[in-house]
Amino acid sequence: YIFGTGKDEL
Amino acid sequence: MNIFRLTGDLAHLLAIIILLLKIWKTRSCAGISGKSQILFAIVYTTRYLDLVTTYVSAYNTLMKIFFLGSSFATVYLIYVKFKATYDHNHDTFRIEFLILPAVILALLINHAFTPLEILWTFSIYLESVAILPQLFMVSKTGEAESITSHYLFALGSYRGLYILNWIYRYAMESHYDLIAIVAGIVQTVLYCDFFYLYITKVLKGKKLQLPA
């Protein structure tokens, strides 16, 4: 993702 | 995805649905802090901008669209449709005192100084205190309808379940995000007093009455 891992969280 | 995060997201979904149904069915937003709902709308708007740039999964996209849509719908119901039932006198928390510090903190403490990252960080800090106007209003009115307390219980549980998710992800994937974790702990701690009242009173069928 743009932000790298971890931002798959809501 | 793990069971803690899934149940957390479902608790969050449930909270929002409870609130929308309460306002829609009773055609009244008495006891609901419009200011907290404005803060939530800001939180989702600044956090979910990546909706247009990054596709994570259908679940992720659908949930973001639902949270965005429902938060604006709730603000609309409170300030437009049922504004006659909005309790101005008790919803007096100064939200600028929550927004400004979150902006400043996001500019100081973040993972990267890029617009999307700063906005995400701001939304994480703001979400941790976004419920304060609502808790303040409950303390001012000294009570909350049981449906409102179910809403607060579900909303408070969501981030508490996320803390379990972060423990799980650290243990299993050695992944962690300190900004989200610290803010999530602050957010959950703010509900503790309410959780105590909810469990000792509301679950016993009593009305949520704060000690005068």
C-alpha cells in the first residue's frame, strides 16, 4: 500500500 | 485479518447501526452528542482518503464506504432532519480543544511527513478523544438512555478488541504501529468509567445513572 503495511486496518 | 480485528470491526459496525436506528426509529437525537459525531466524520474523512488511491480488499473498501456514509448520515440526522430534538444545552464540549492538539501532535509525531500520512496520524489521534463530547454530555445530563449506552459499549469495545488484534499481530507477525497502539489504549481507557457503569447498572436492567 502507499503507507506500507499496517494501514490495512480500519 | 484475525478474529480480534474482525470482531472489533463488527462491534464498530454494530455501534454505528445502533445509533442510526435509535435516531431514525425514535425520530430524535436526544442524549446524542452531535459534536462527537462531527469528530467521527472528520476522523473517517481524513483516514479513508486512501479509498481512492489504494485498493486493499473488498472488505476494506466496503467498510470504509459504510463508515464514511453512516457518519455523514448521522451528522445530517442530528443537525438537519431532527435538529429540533438536538440538545444544544448539554452538548457544549469545545471540540476545537480536541482538534487543534491532534493537528499539532500529528505534525510532531508521525511515521512520515507526507500529506496522507499526516492526515492518517491526525485521524488516529482525533479518534482517541472523539467520544469525549458524548461522555461529557452523559455526565452533564447525569444519565443515558439504555440504547445510547449499548451504542457506547459497542463503540468502546471496538478499539479494545483492536488492542487484542495488535497484541496478536505483534506476537504472530511481529508487526506493530506504536501511534495506533498508544492512541487506541488512550481511547479505550476513556471508556473504562463508562464500562464500569454499563456492566454494573445497564446489564442489570437499571438505567445508566451517573452518581449526582
